[in-house]
Amino acid sequence: MRIQSDPGYVLPNLYSSSRNGNHPKIDTGSSHELIHYDTLDLRSVVPRQLPVDAIQHETPKFFFNTEINASLDKVLSGKAPEVSKAAYHIIEANIFATNSDRSDEDRALLLEAGLAQARYLADHYMNDSESAEFLDTMNLLAAVAKTRKVDPATGSVSFVELPQKPQGAPSDYVNPQKLMQRFDPKAYADLQAAVKTGGNTGGVLIEFVKKMRLHPEWAQDYRKEQESLMAGLRNTKIENRFESVQTTNMEAFVNQMKEKAEQVSPQNIDFLASNVAYFAHLLGK
């Protein structure tokens, strides 16, 4: 084995053979003989900007509760598909922005921009009664979004729990399981255990219904709490920094949204401009 004096790592040359050609031997050589690096200077390369419509996203329809979803279905019924897509995109990308990297300030800006976009939809695609109902519903969802909490231990996100009732149920309907959870925690724990083990869930519910008859105040108190919760959400005032933006036409709307974004949060102008541009794209503008 011979040692080269060239600098670099010493690597075995497995392709050398002995002088008589009968016995292979391992020679070493400089790494420069075996390894060659090609370099490319990327400092002058300009990042590629994808057009707004390069990626098409199919916006999901969220379920909140029967009342809210029925309201959205009602005002969007008969509208062009792009109007419904734009409305649900506002809910997904602005009101309930799912990107976990967003700061609280980012989320506030997106929510406010989303309410301005909702106003554009209402002004251009809905009559007066539809507009009022749609904006009330979007403001209610914005109030729900403001209740967002993140569990520091798990990172899971939660919002205030909205009242739930089956479609067609009377206005005074109360979910027995919610009453059980609120007023009889032991029975509720027994019910959950029965569900997990395949036990007698019906028996647990029947016993609780018997208790309910003896405690009519449970349902009364629960209904009052739910009514108070919804009243508080509906009366939540959300300060909107984009409230003054005009909705005369899409070009003016987009330009004013950008101008306002530069005033209120110049460091976030890129993602806000992209959000508004995609809203315009969904409407074919």
C-alpha cells in the first residue's frame, strides 16, 4: 500500500491490481482523484412567483350547527357556484384560518379582511334580506373565531361550543346528554364508559330521563345559558380596519384593500394581497 502525498482524504482504490495481475491489492489515492464537486451560484436567481390560479383548492363546507348551516344554505341557494365557493373560502381561509404558524395579529387581519370580502359578496350578489342575514351569520362566525383557544400542552385548538339540535326540533329542545354532562356528571361518566365498552347506554339514558322529570329547572337553566351564550356572540362587536373599503367594483375593492393593508400592517401586505387576489379570482375577476 502506497501513500500519496496529495492533500485530502485518503480513500481506497478498489480497482487497482497487483503487478502480476493475479492477486488484487488495495491502493490508496487522493480524494481529488475520485470526488468531483459541481457548484452552482444561486445568489442571482429570482424566486419564481406562482400565479394566483396556479393551484385550485376545493373549499370544504363546515358544519357549525343546524341554524347557522341552514342560514348559509338559504342565502347561497340559487347563486352561481363561484359565489358559494368565495363564501366558504372566506370561512376557511379568513375567519377560521387553519395555518398554525399564523400569529394572533395575522389572524385578526385575515378575519377583518374576510368580513370586508363578505360585504362585497352581499353588495353584489344578494338582495337586501339575503345580505342582512348573510352578514349577520358571518359576523356570528367571526365572534366564534374570536373565542379560539390553544392548549399549551397538546397544541389542540378549540372554540366555544355552539348549541346543537336536530333539524326540525322545537325551539325549546335540549339535548339530554348535554344536560347530563352539566347537571349529573356521574351519570355522564357512566354513559361514556358504556359507549366505550358496548354496555347498556339505553339504560343509563332512561334513568337520567327519570331524574329530569324531577328537576325541570335543569332544562330551564340550560336553555337560559345557551340563549345568553348566543346573544353574547351575536352582539360581539368586531373592530374592522377594512370597514371603510368601498365595494363599488372589484378593481376598486382590491386596490383599496391593498392600500389599507399597507397602512395598517405593511409587514403583512404580501399574504393579505394574495388572499384578496384569490378571492377576486374565485369570482372570475
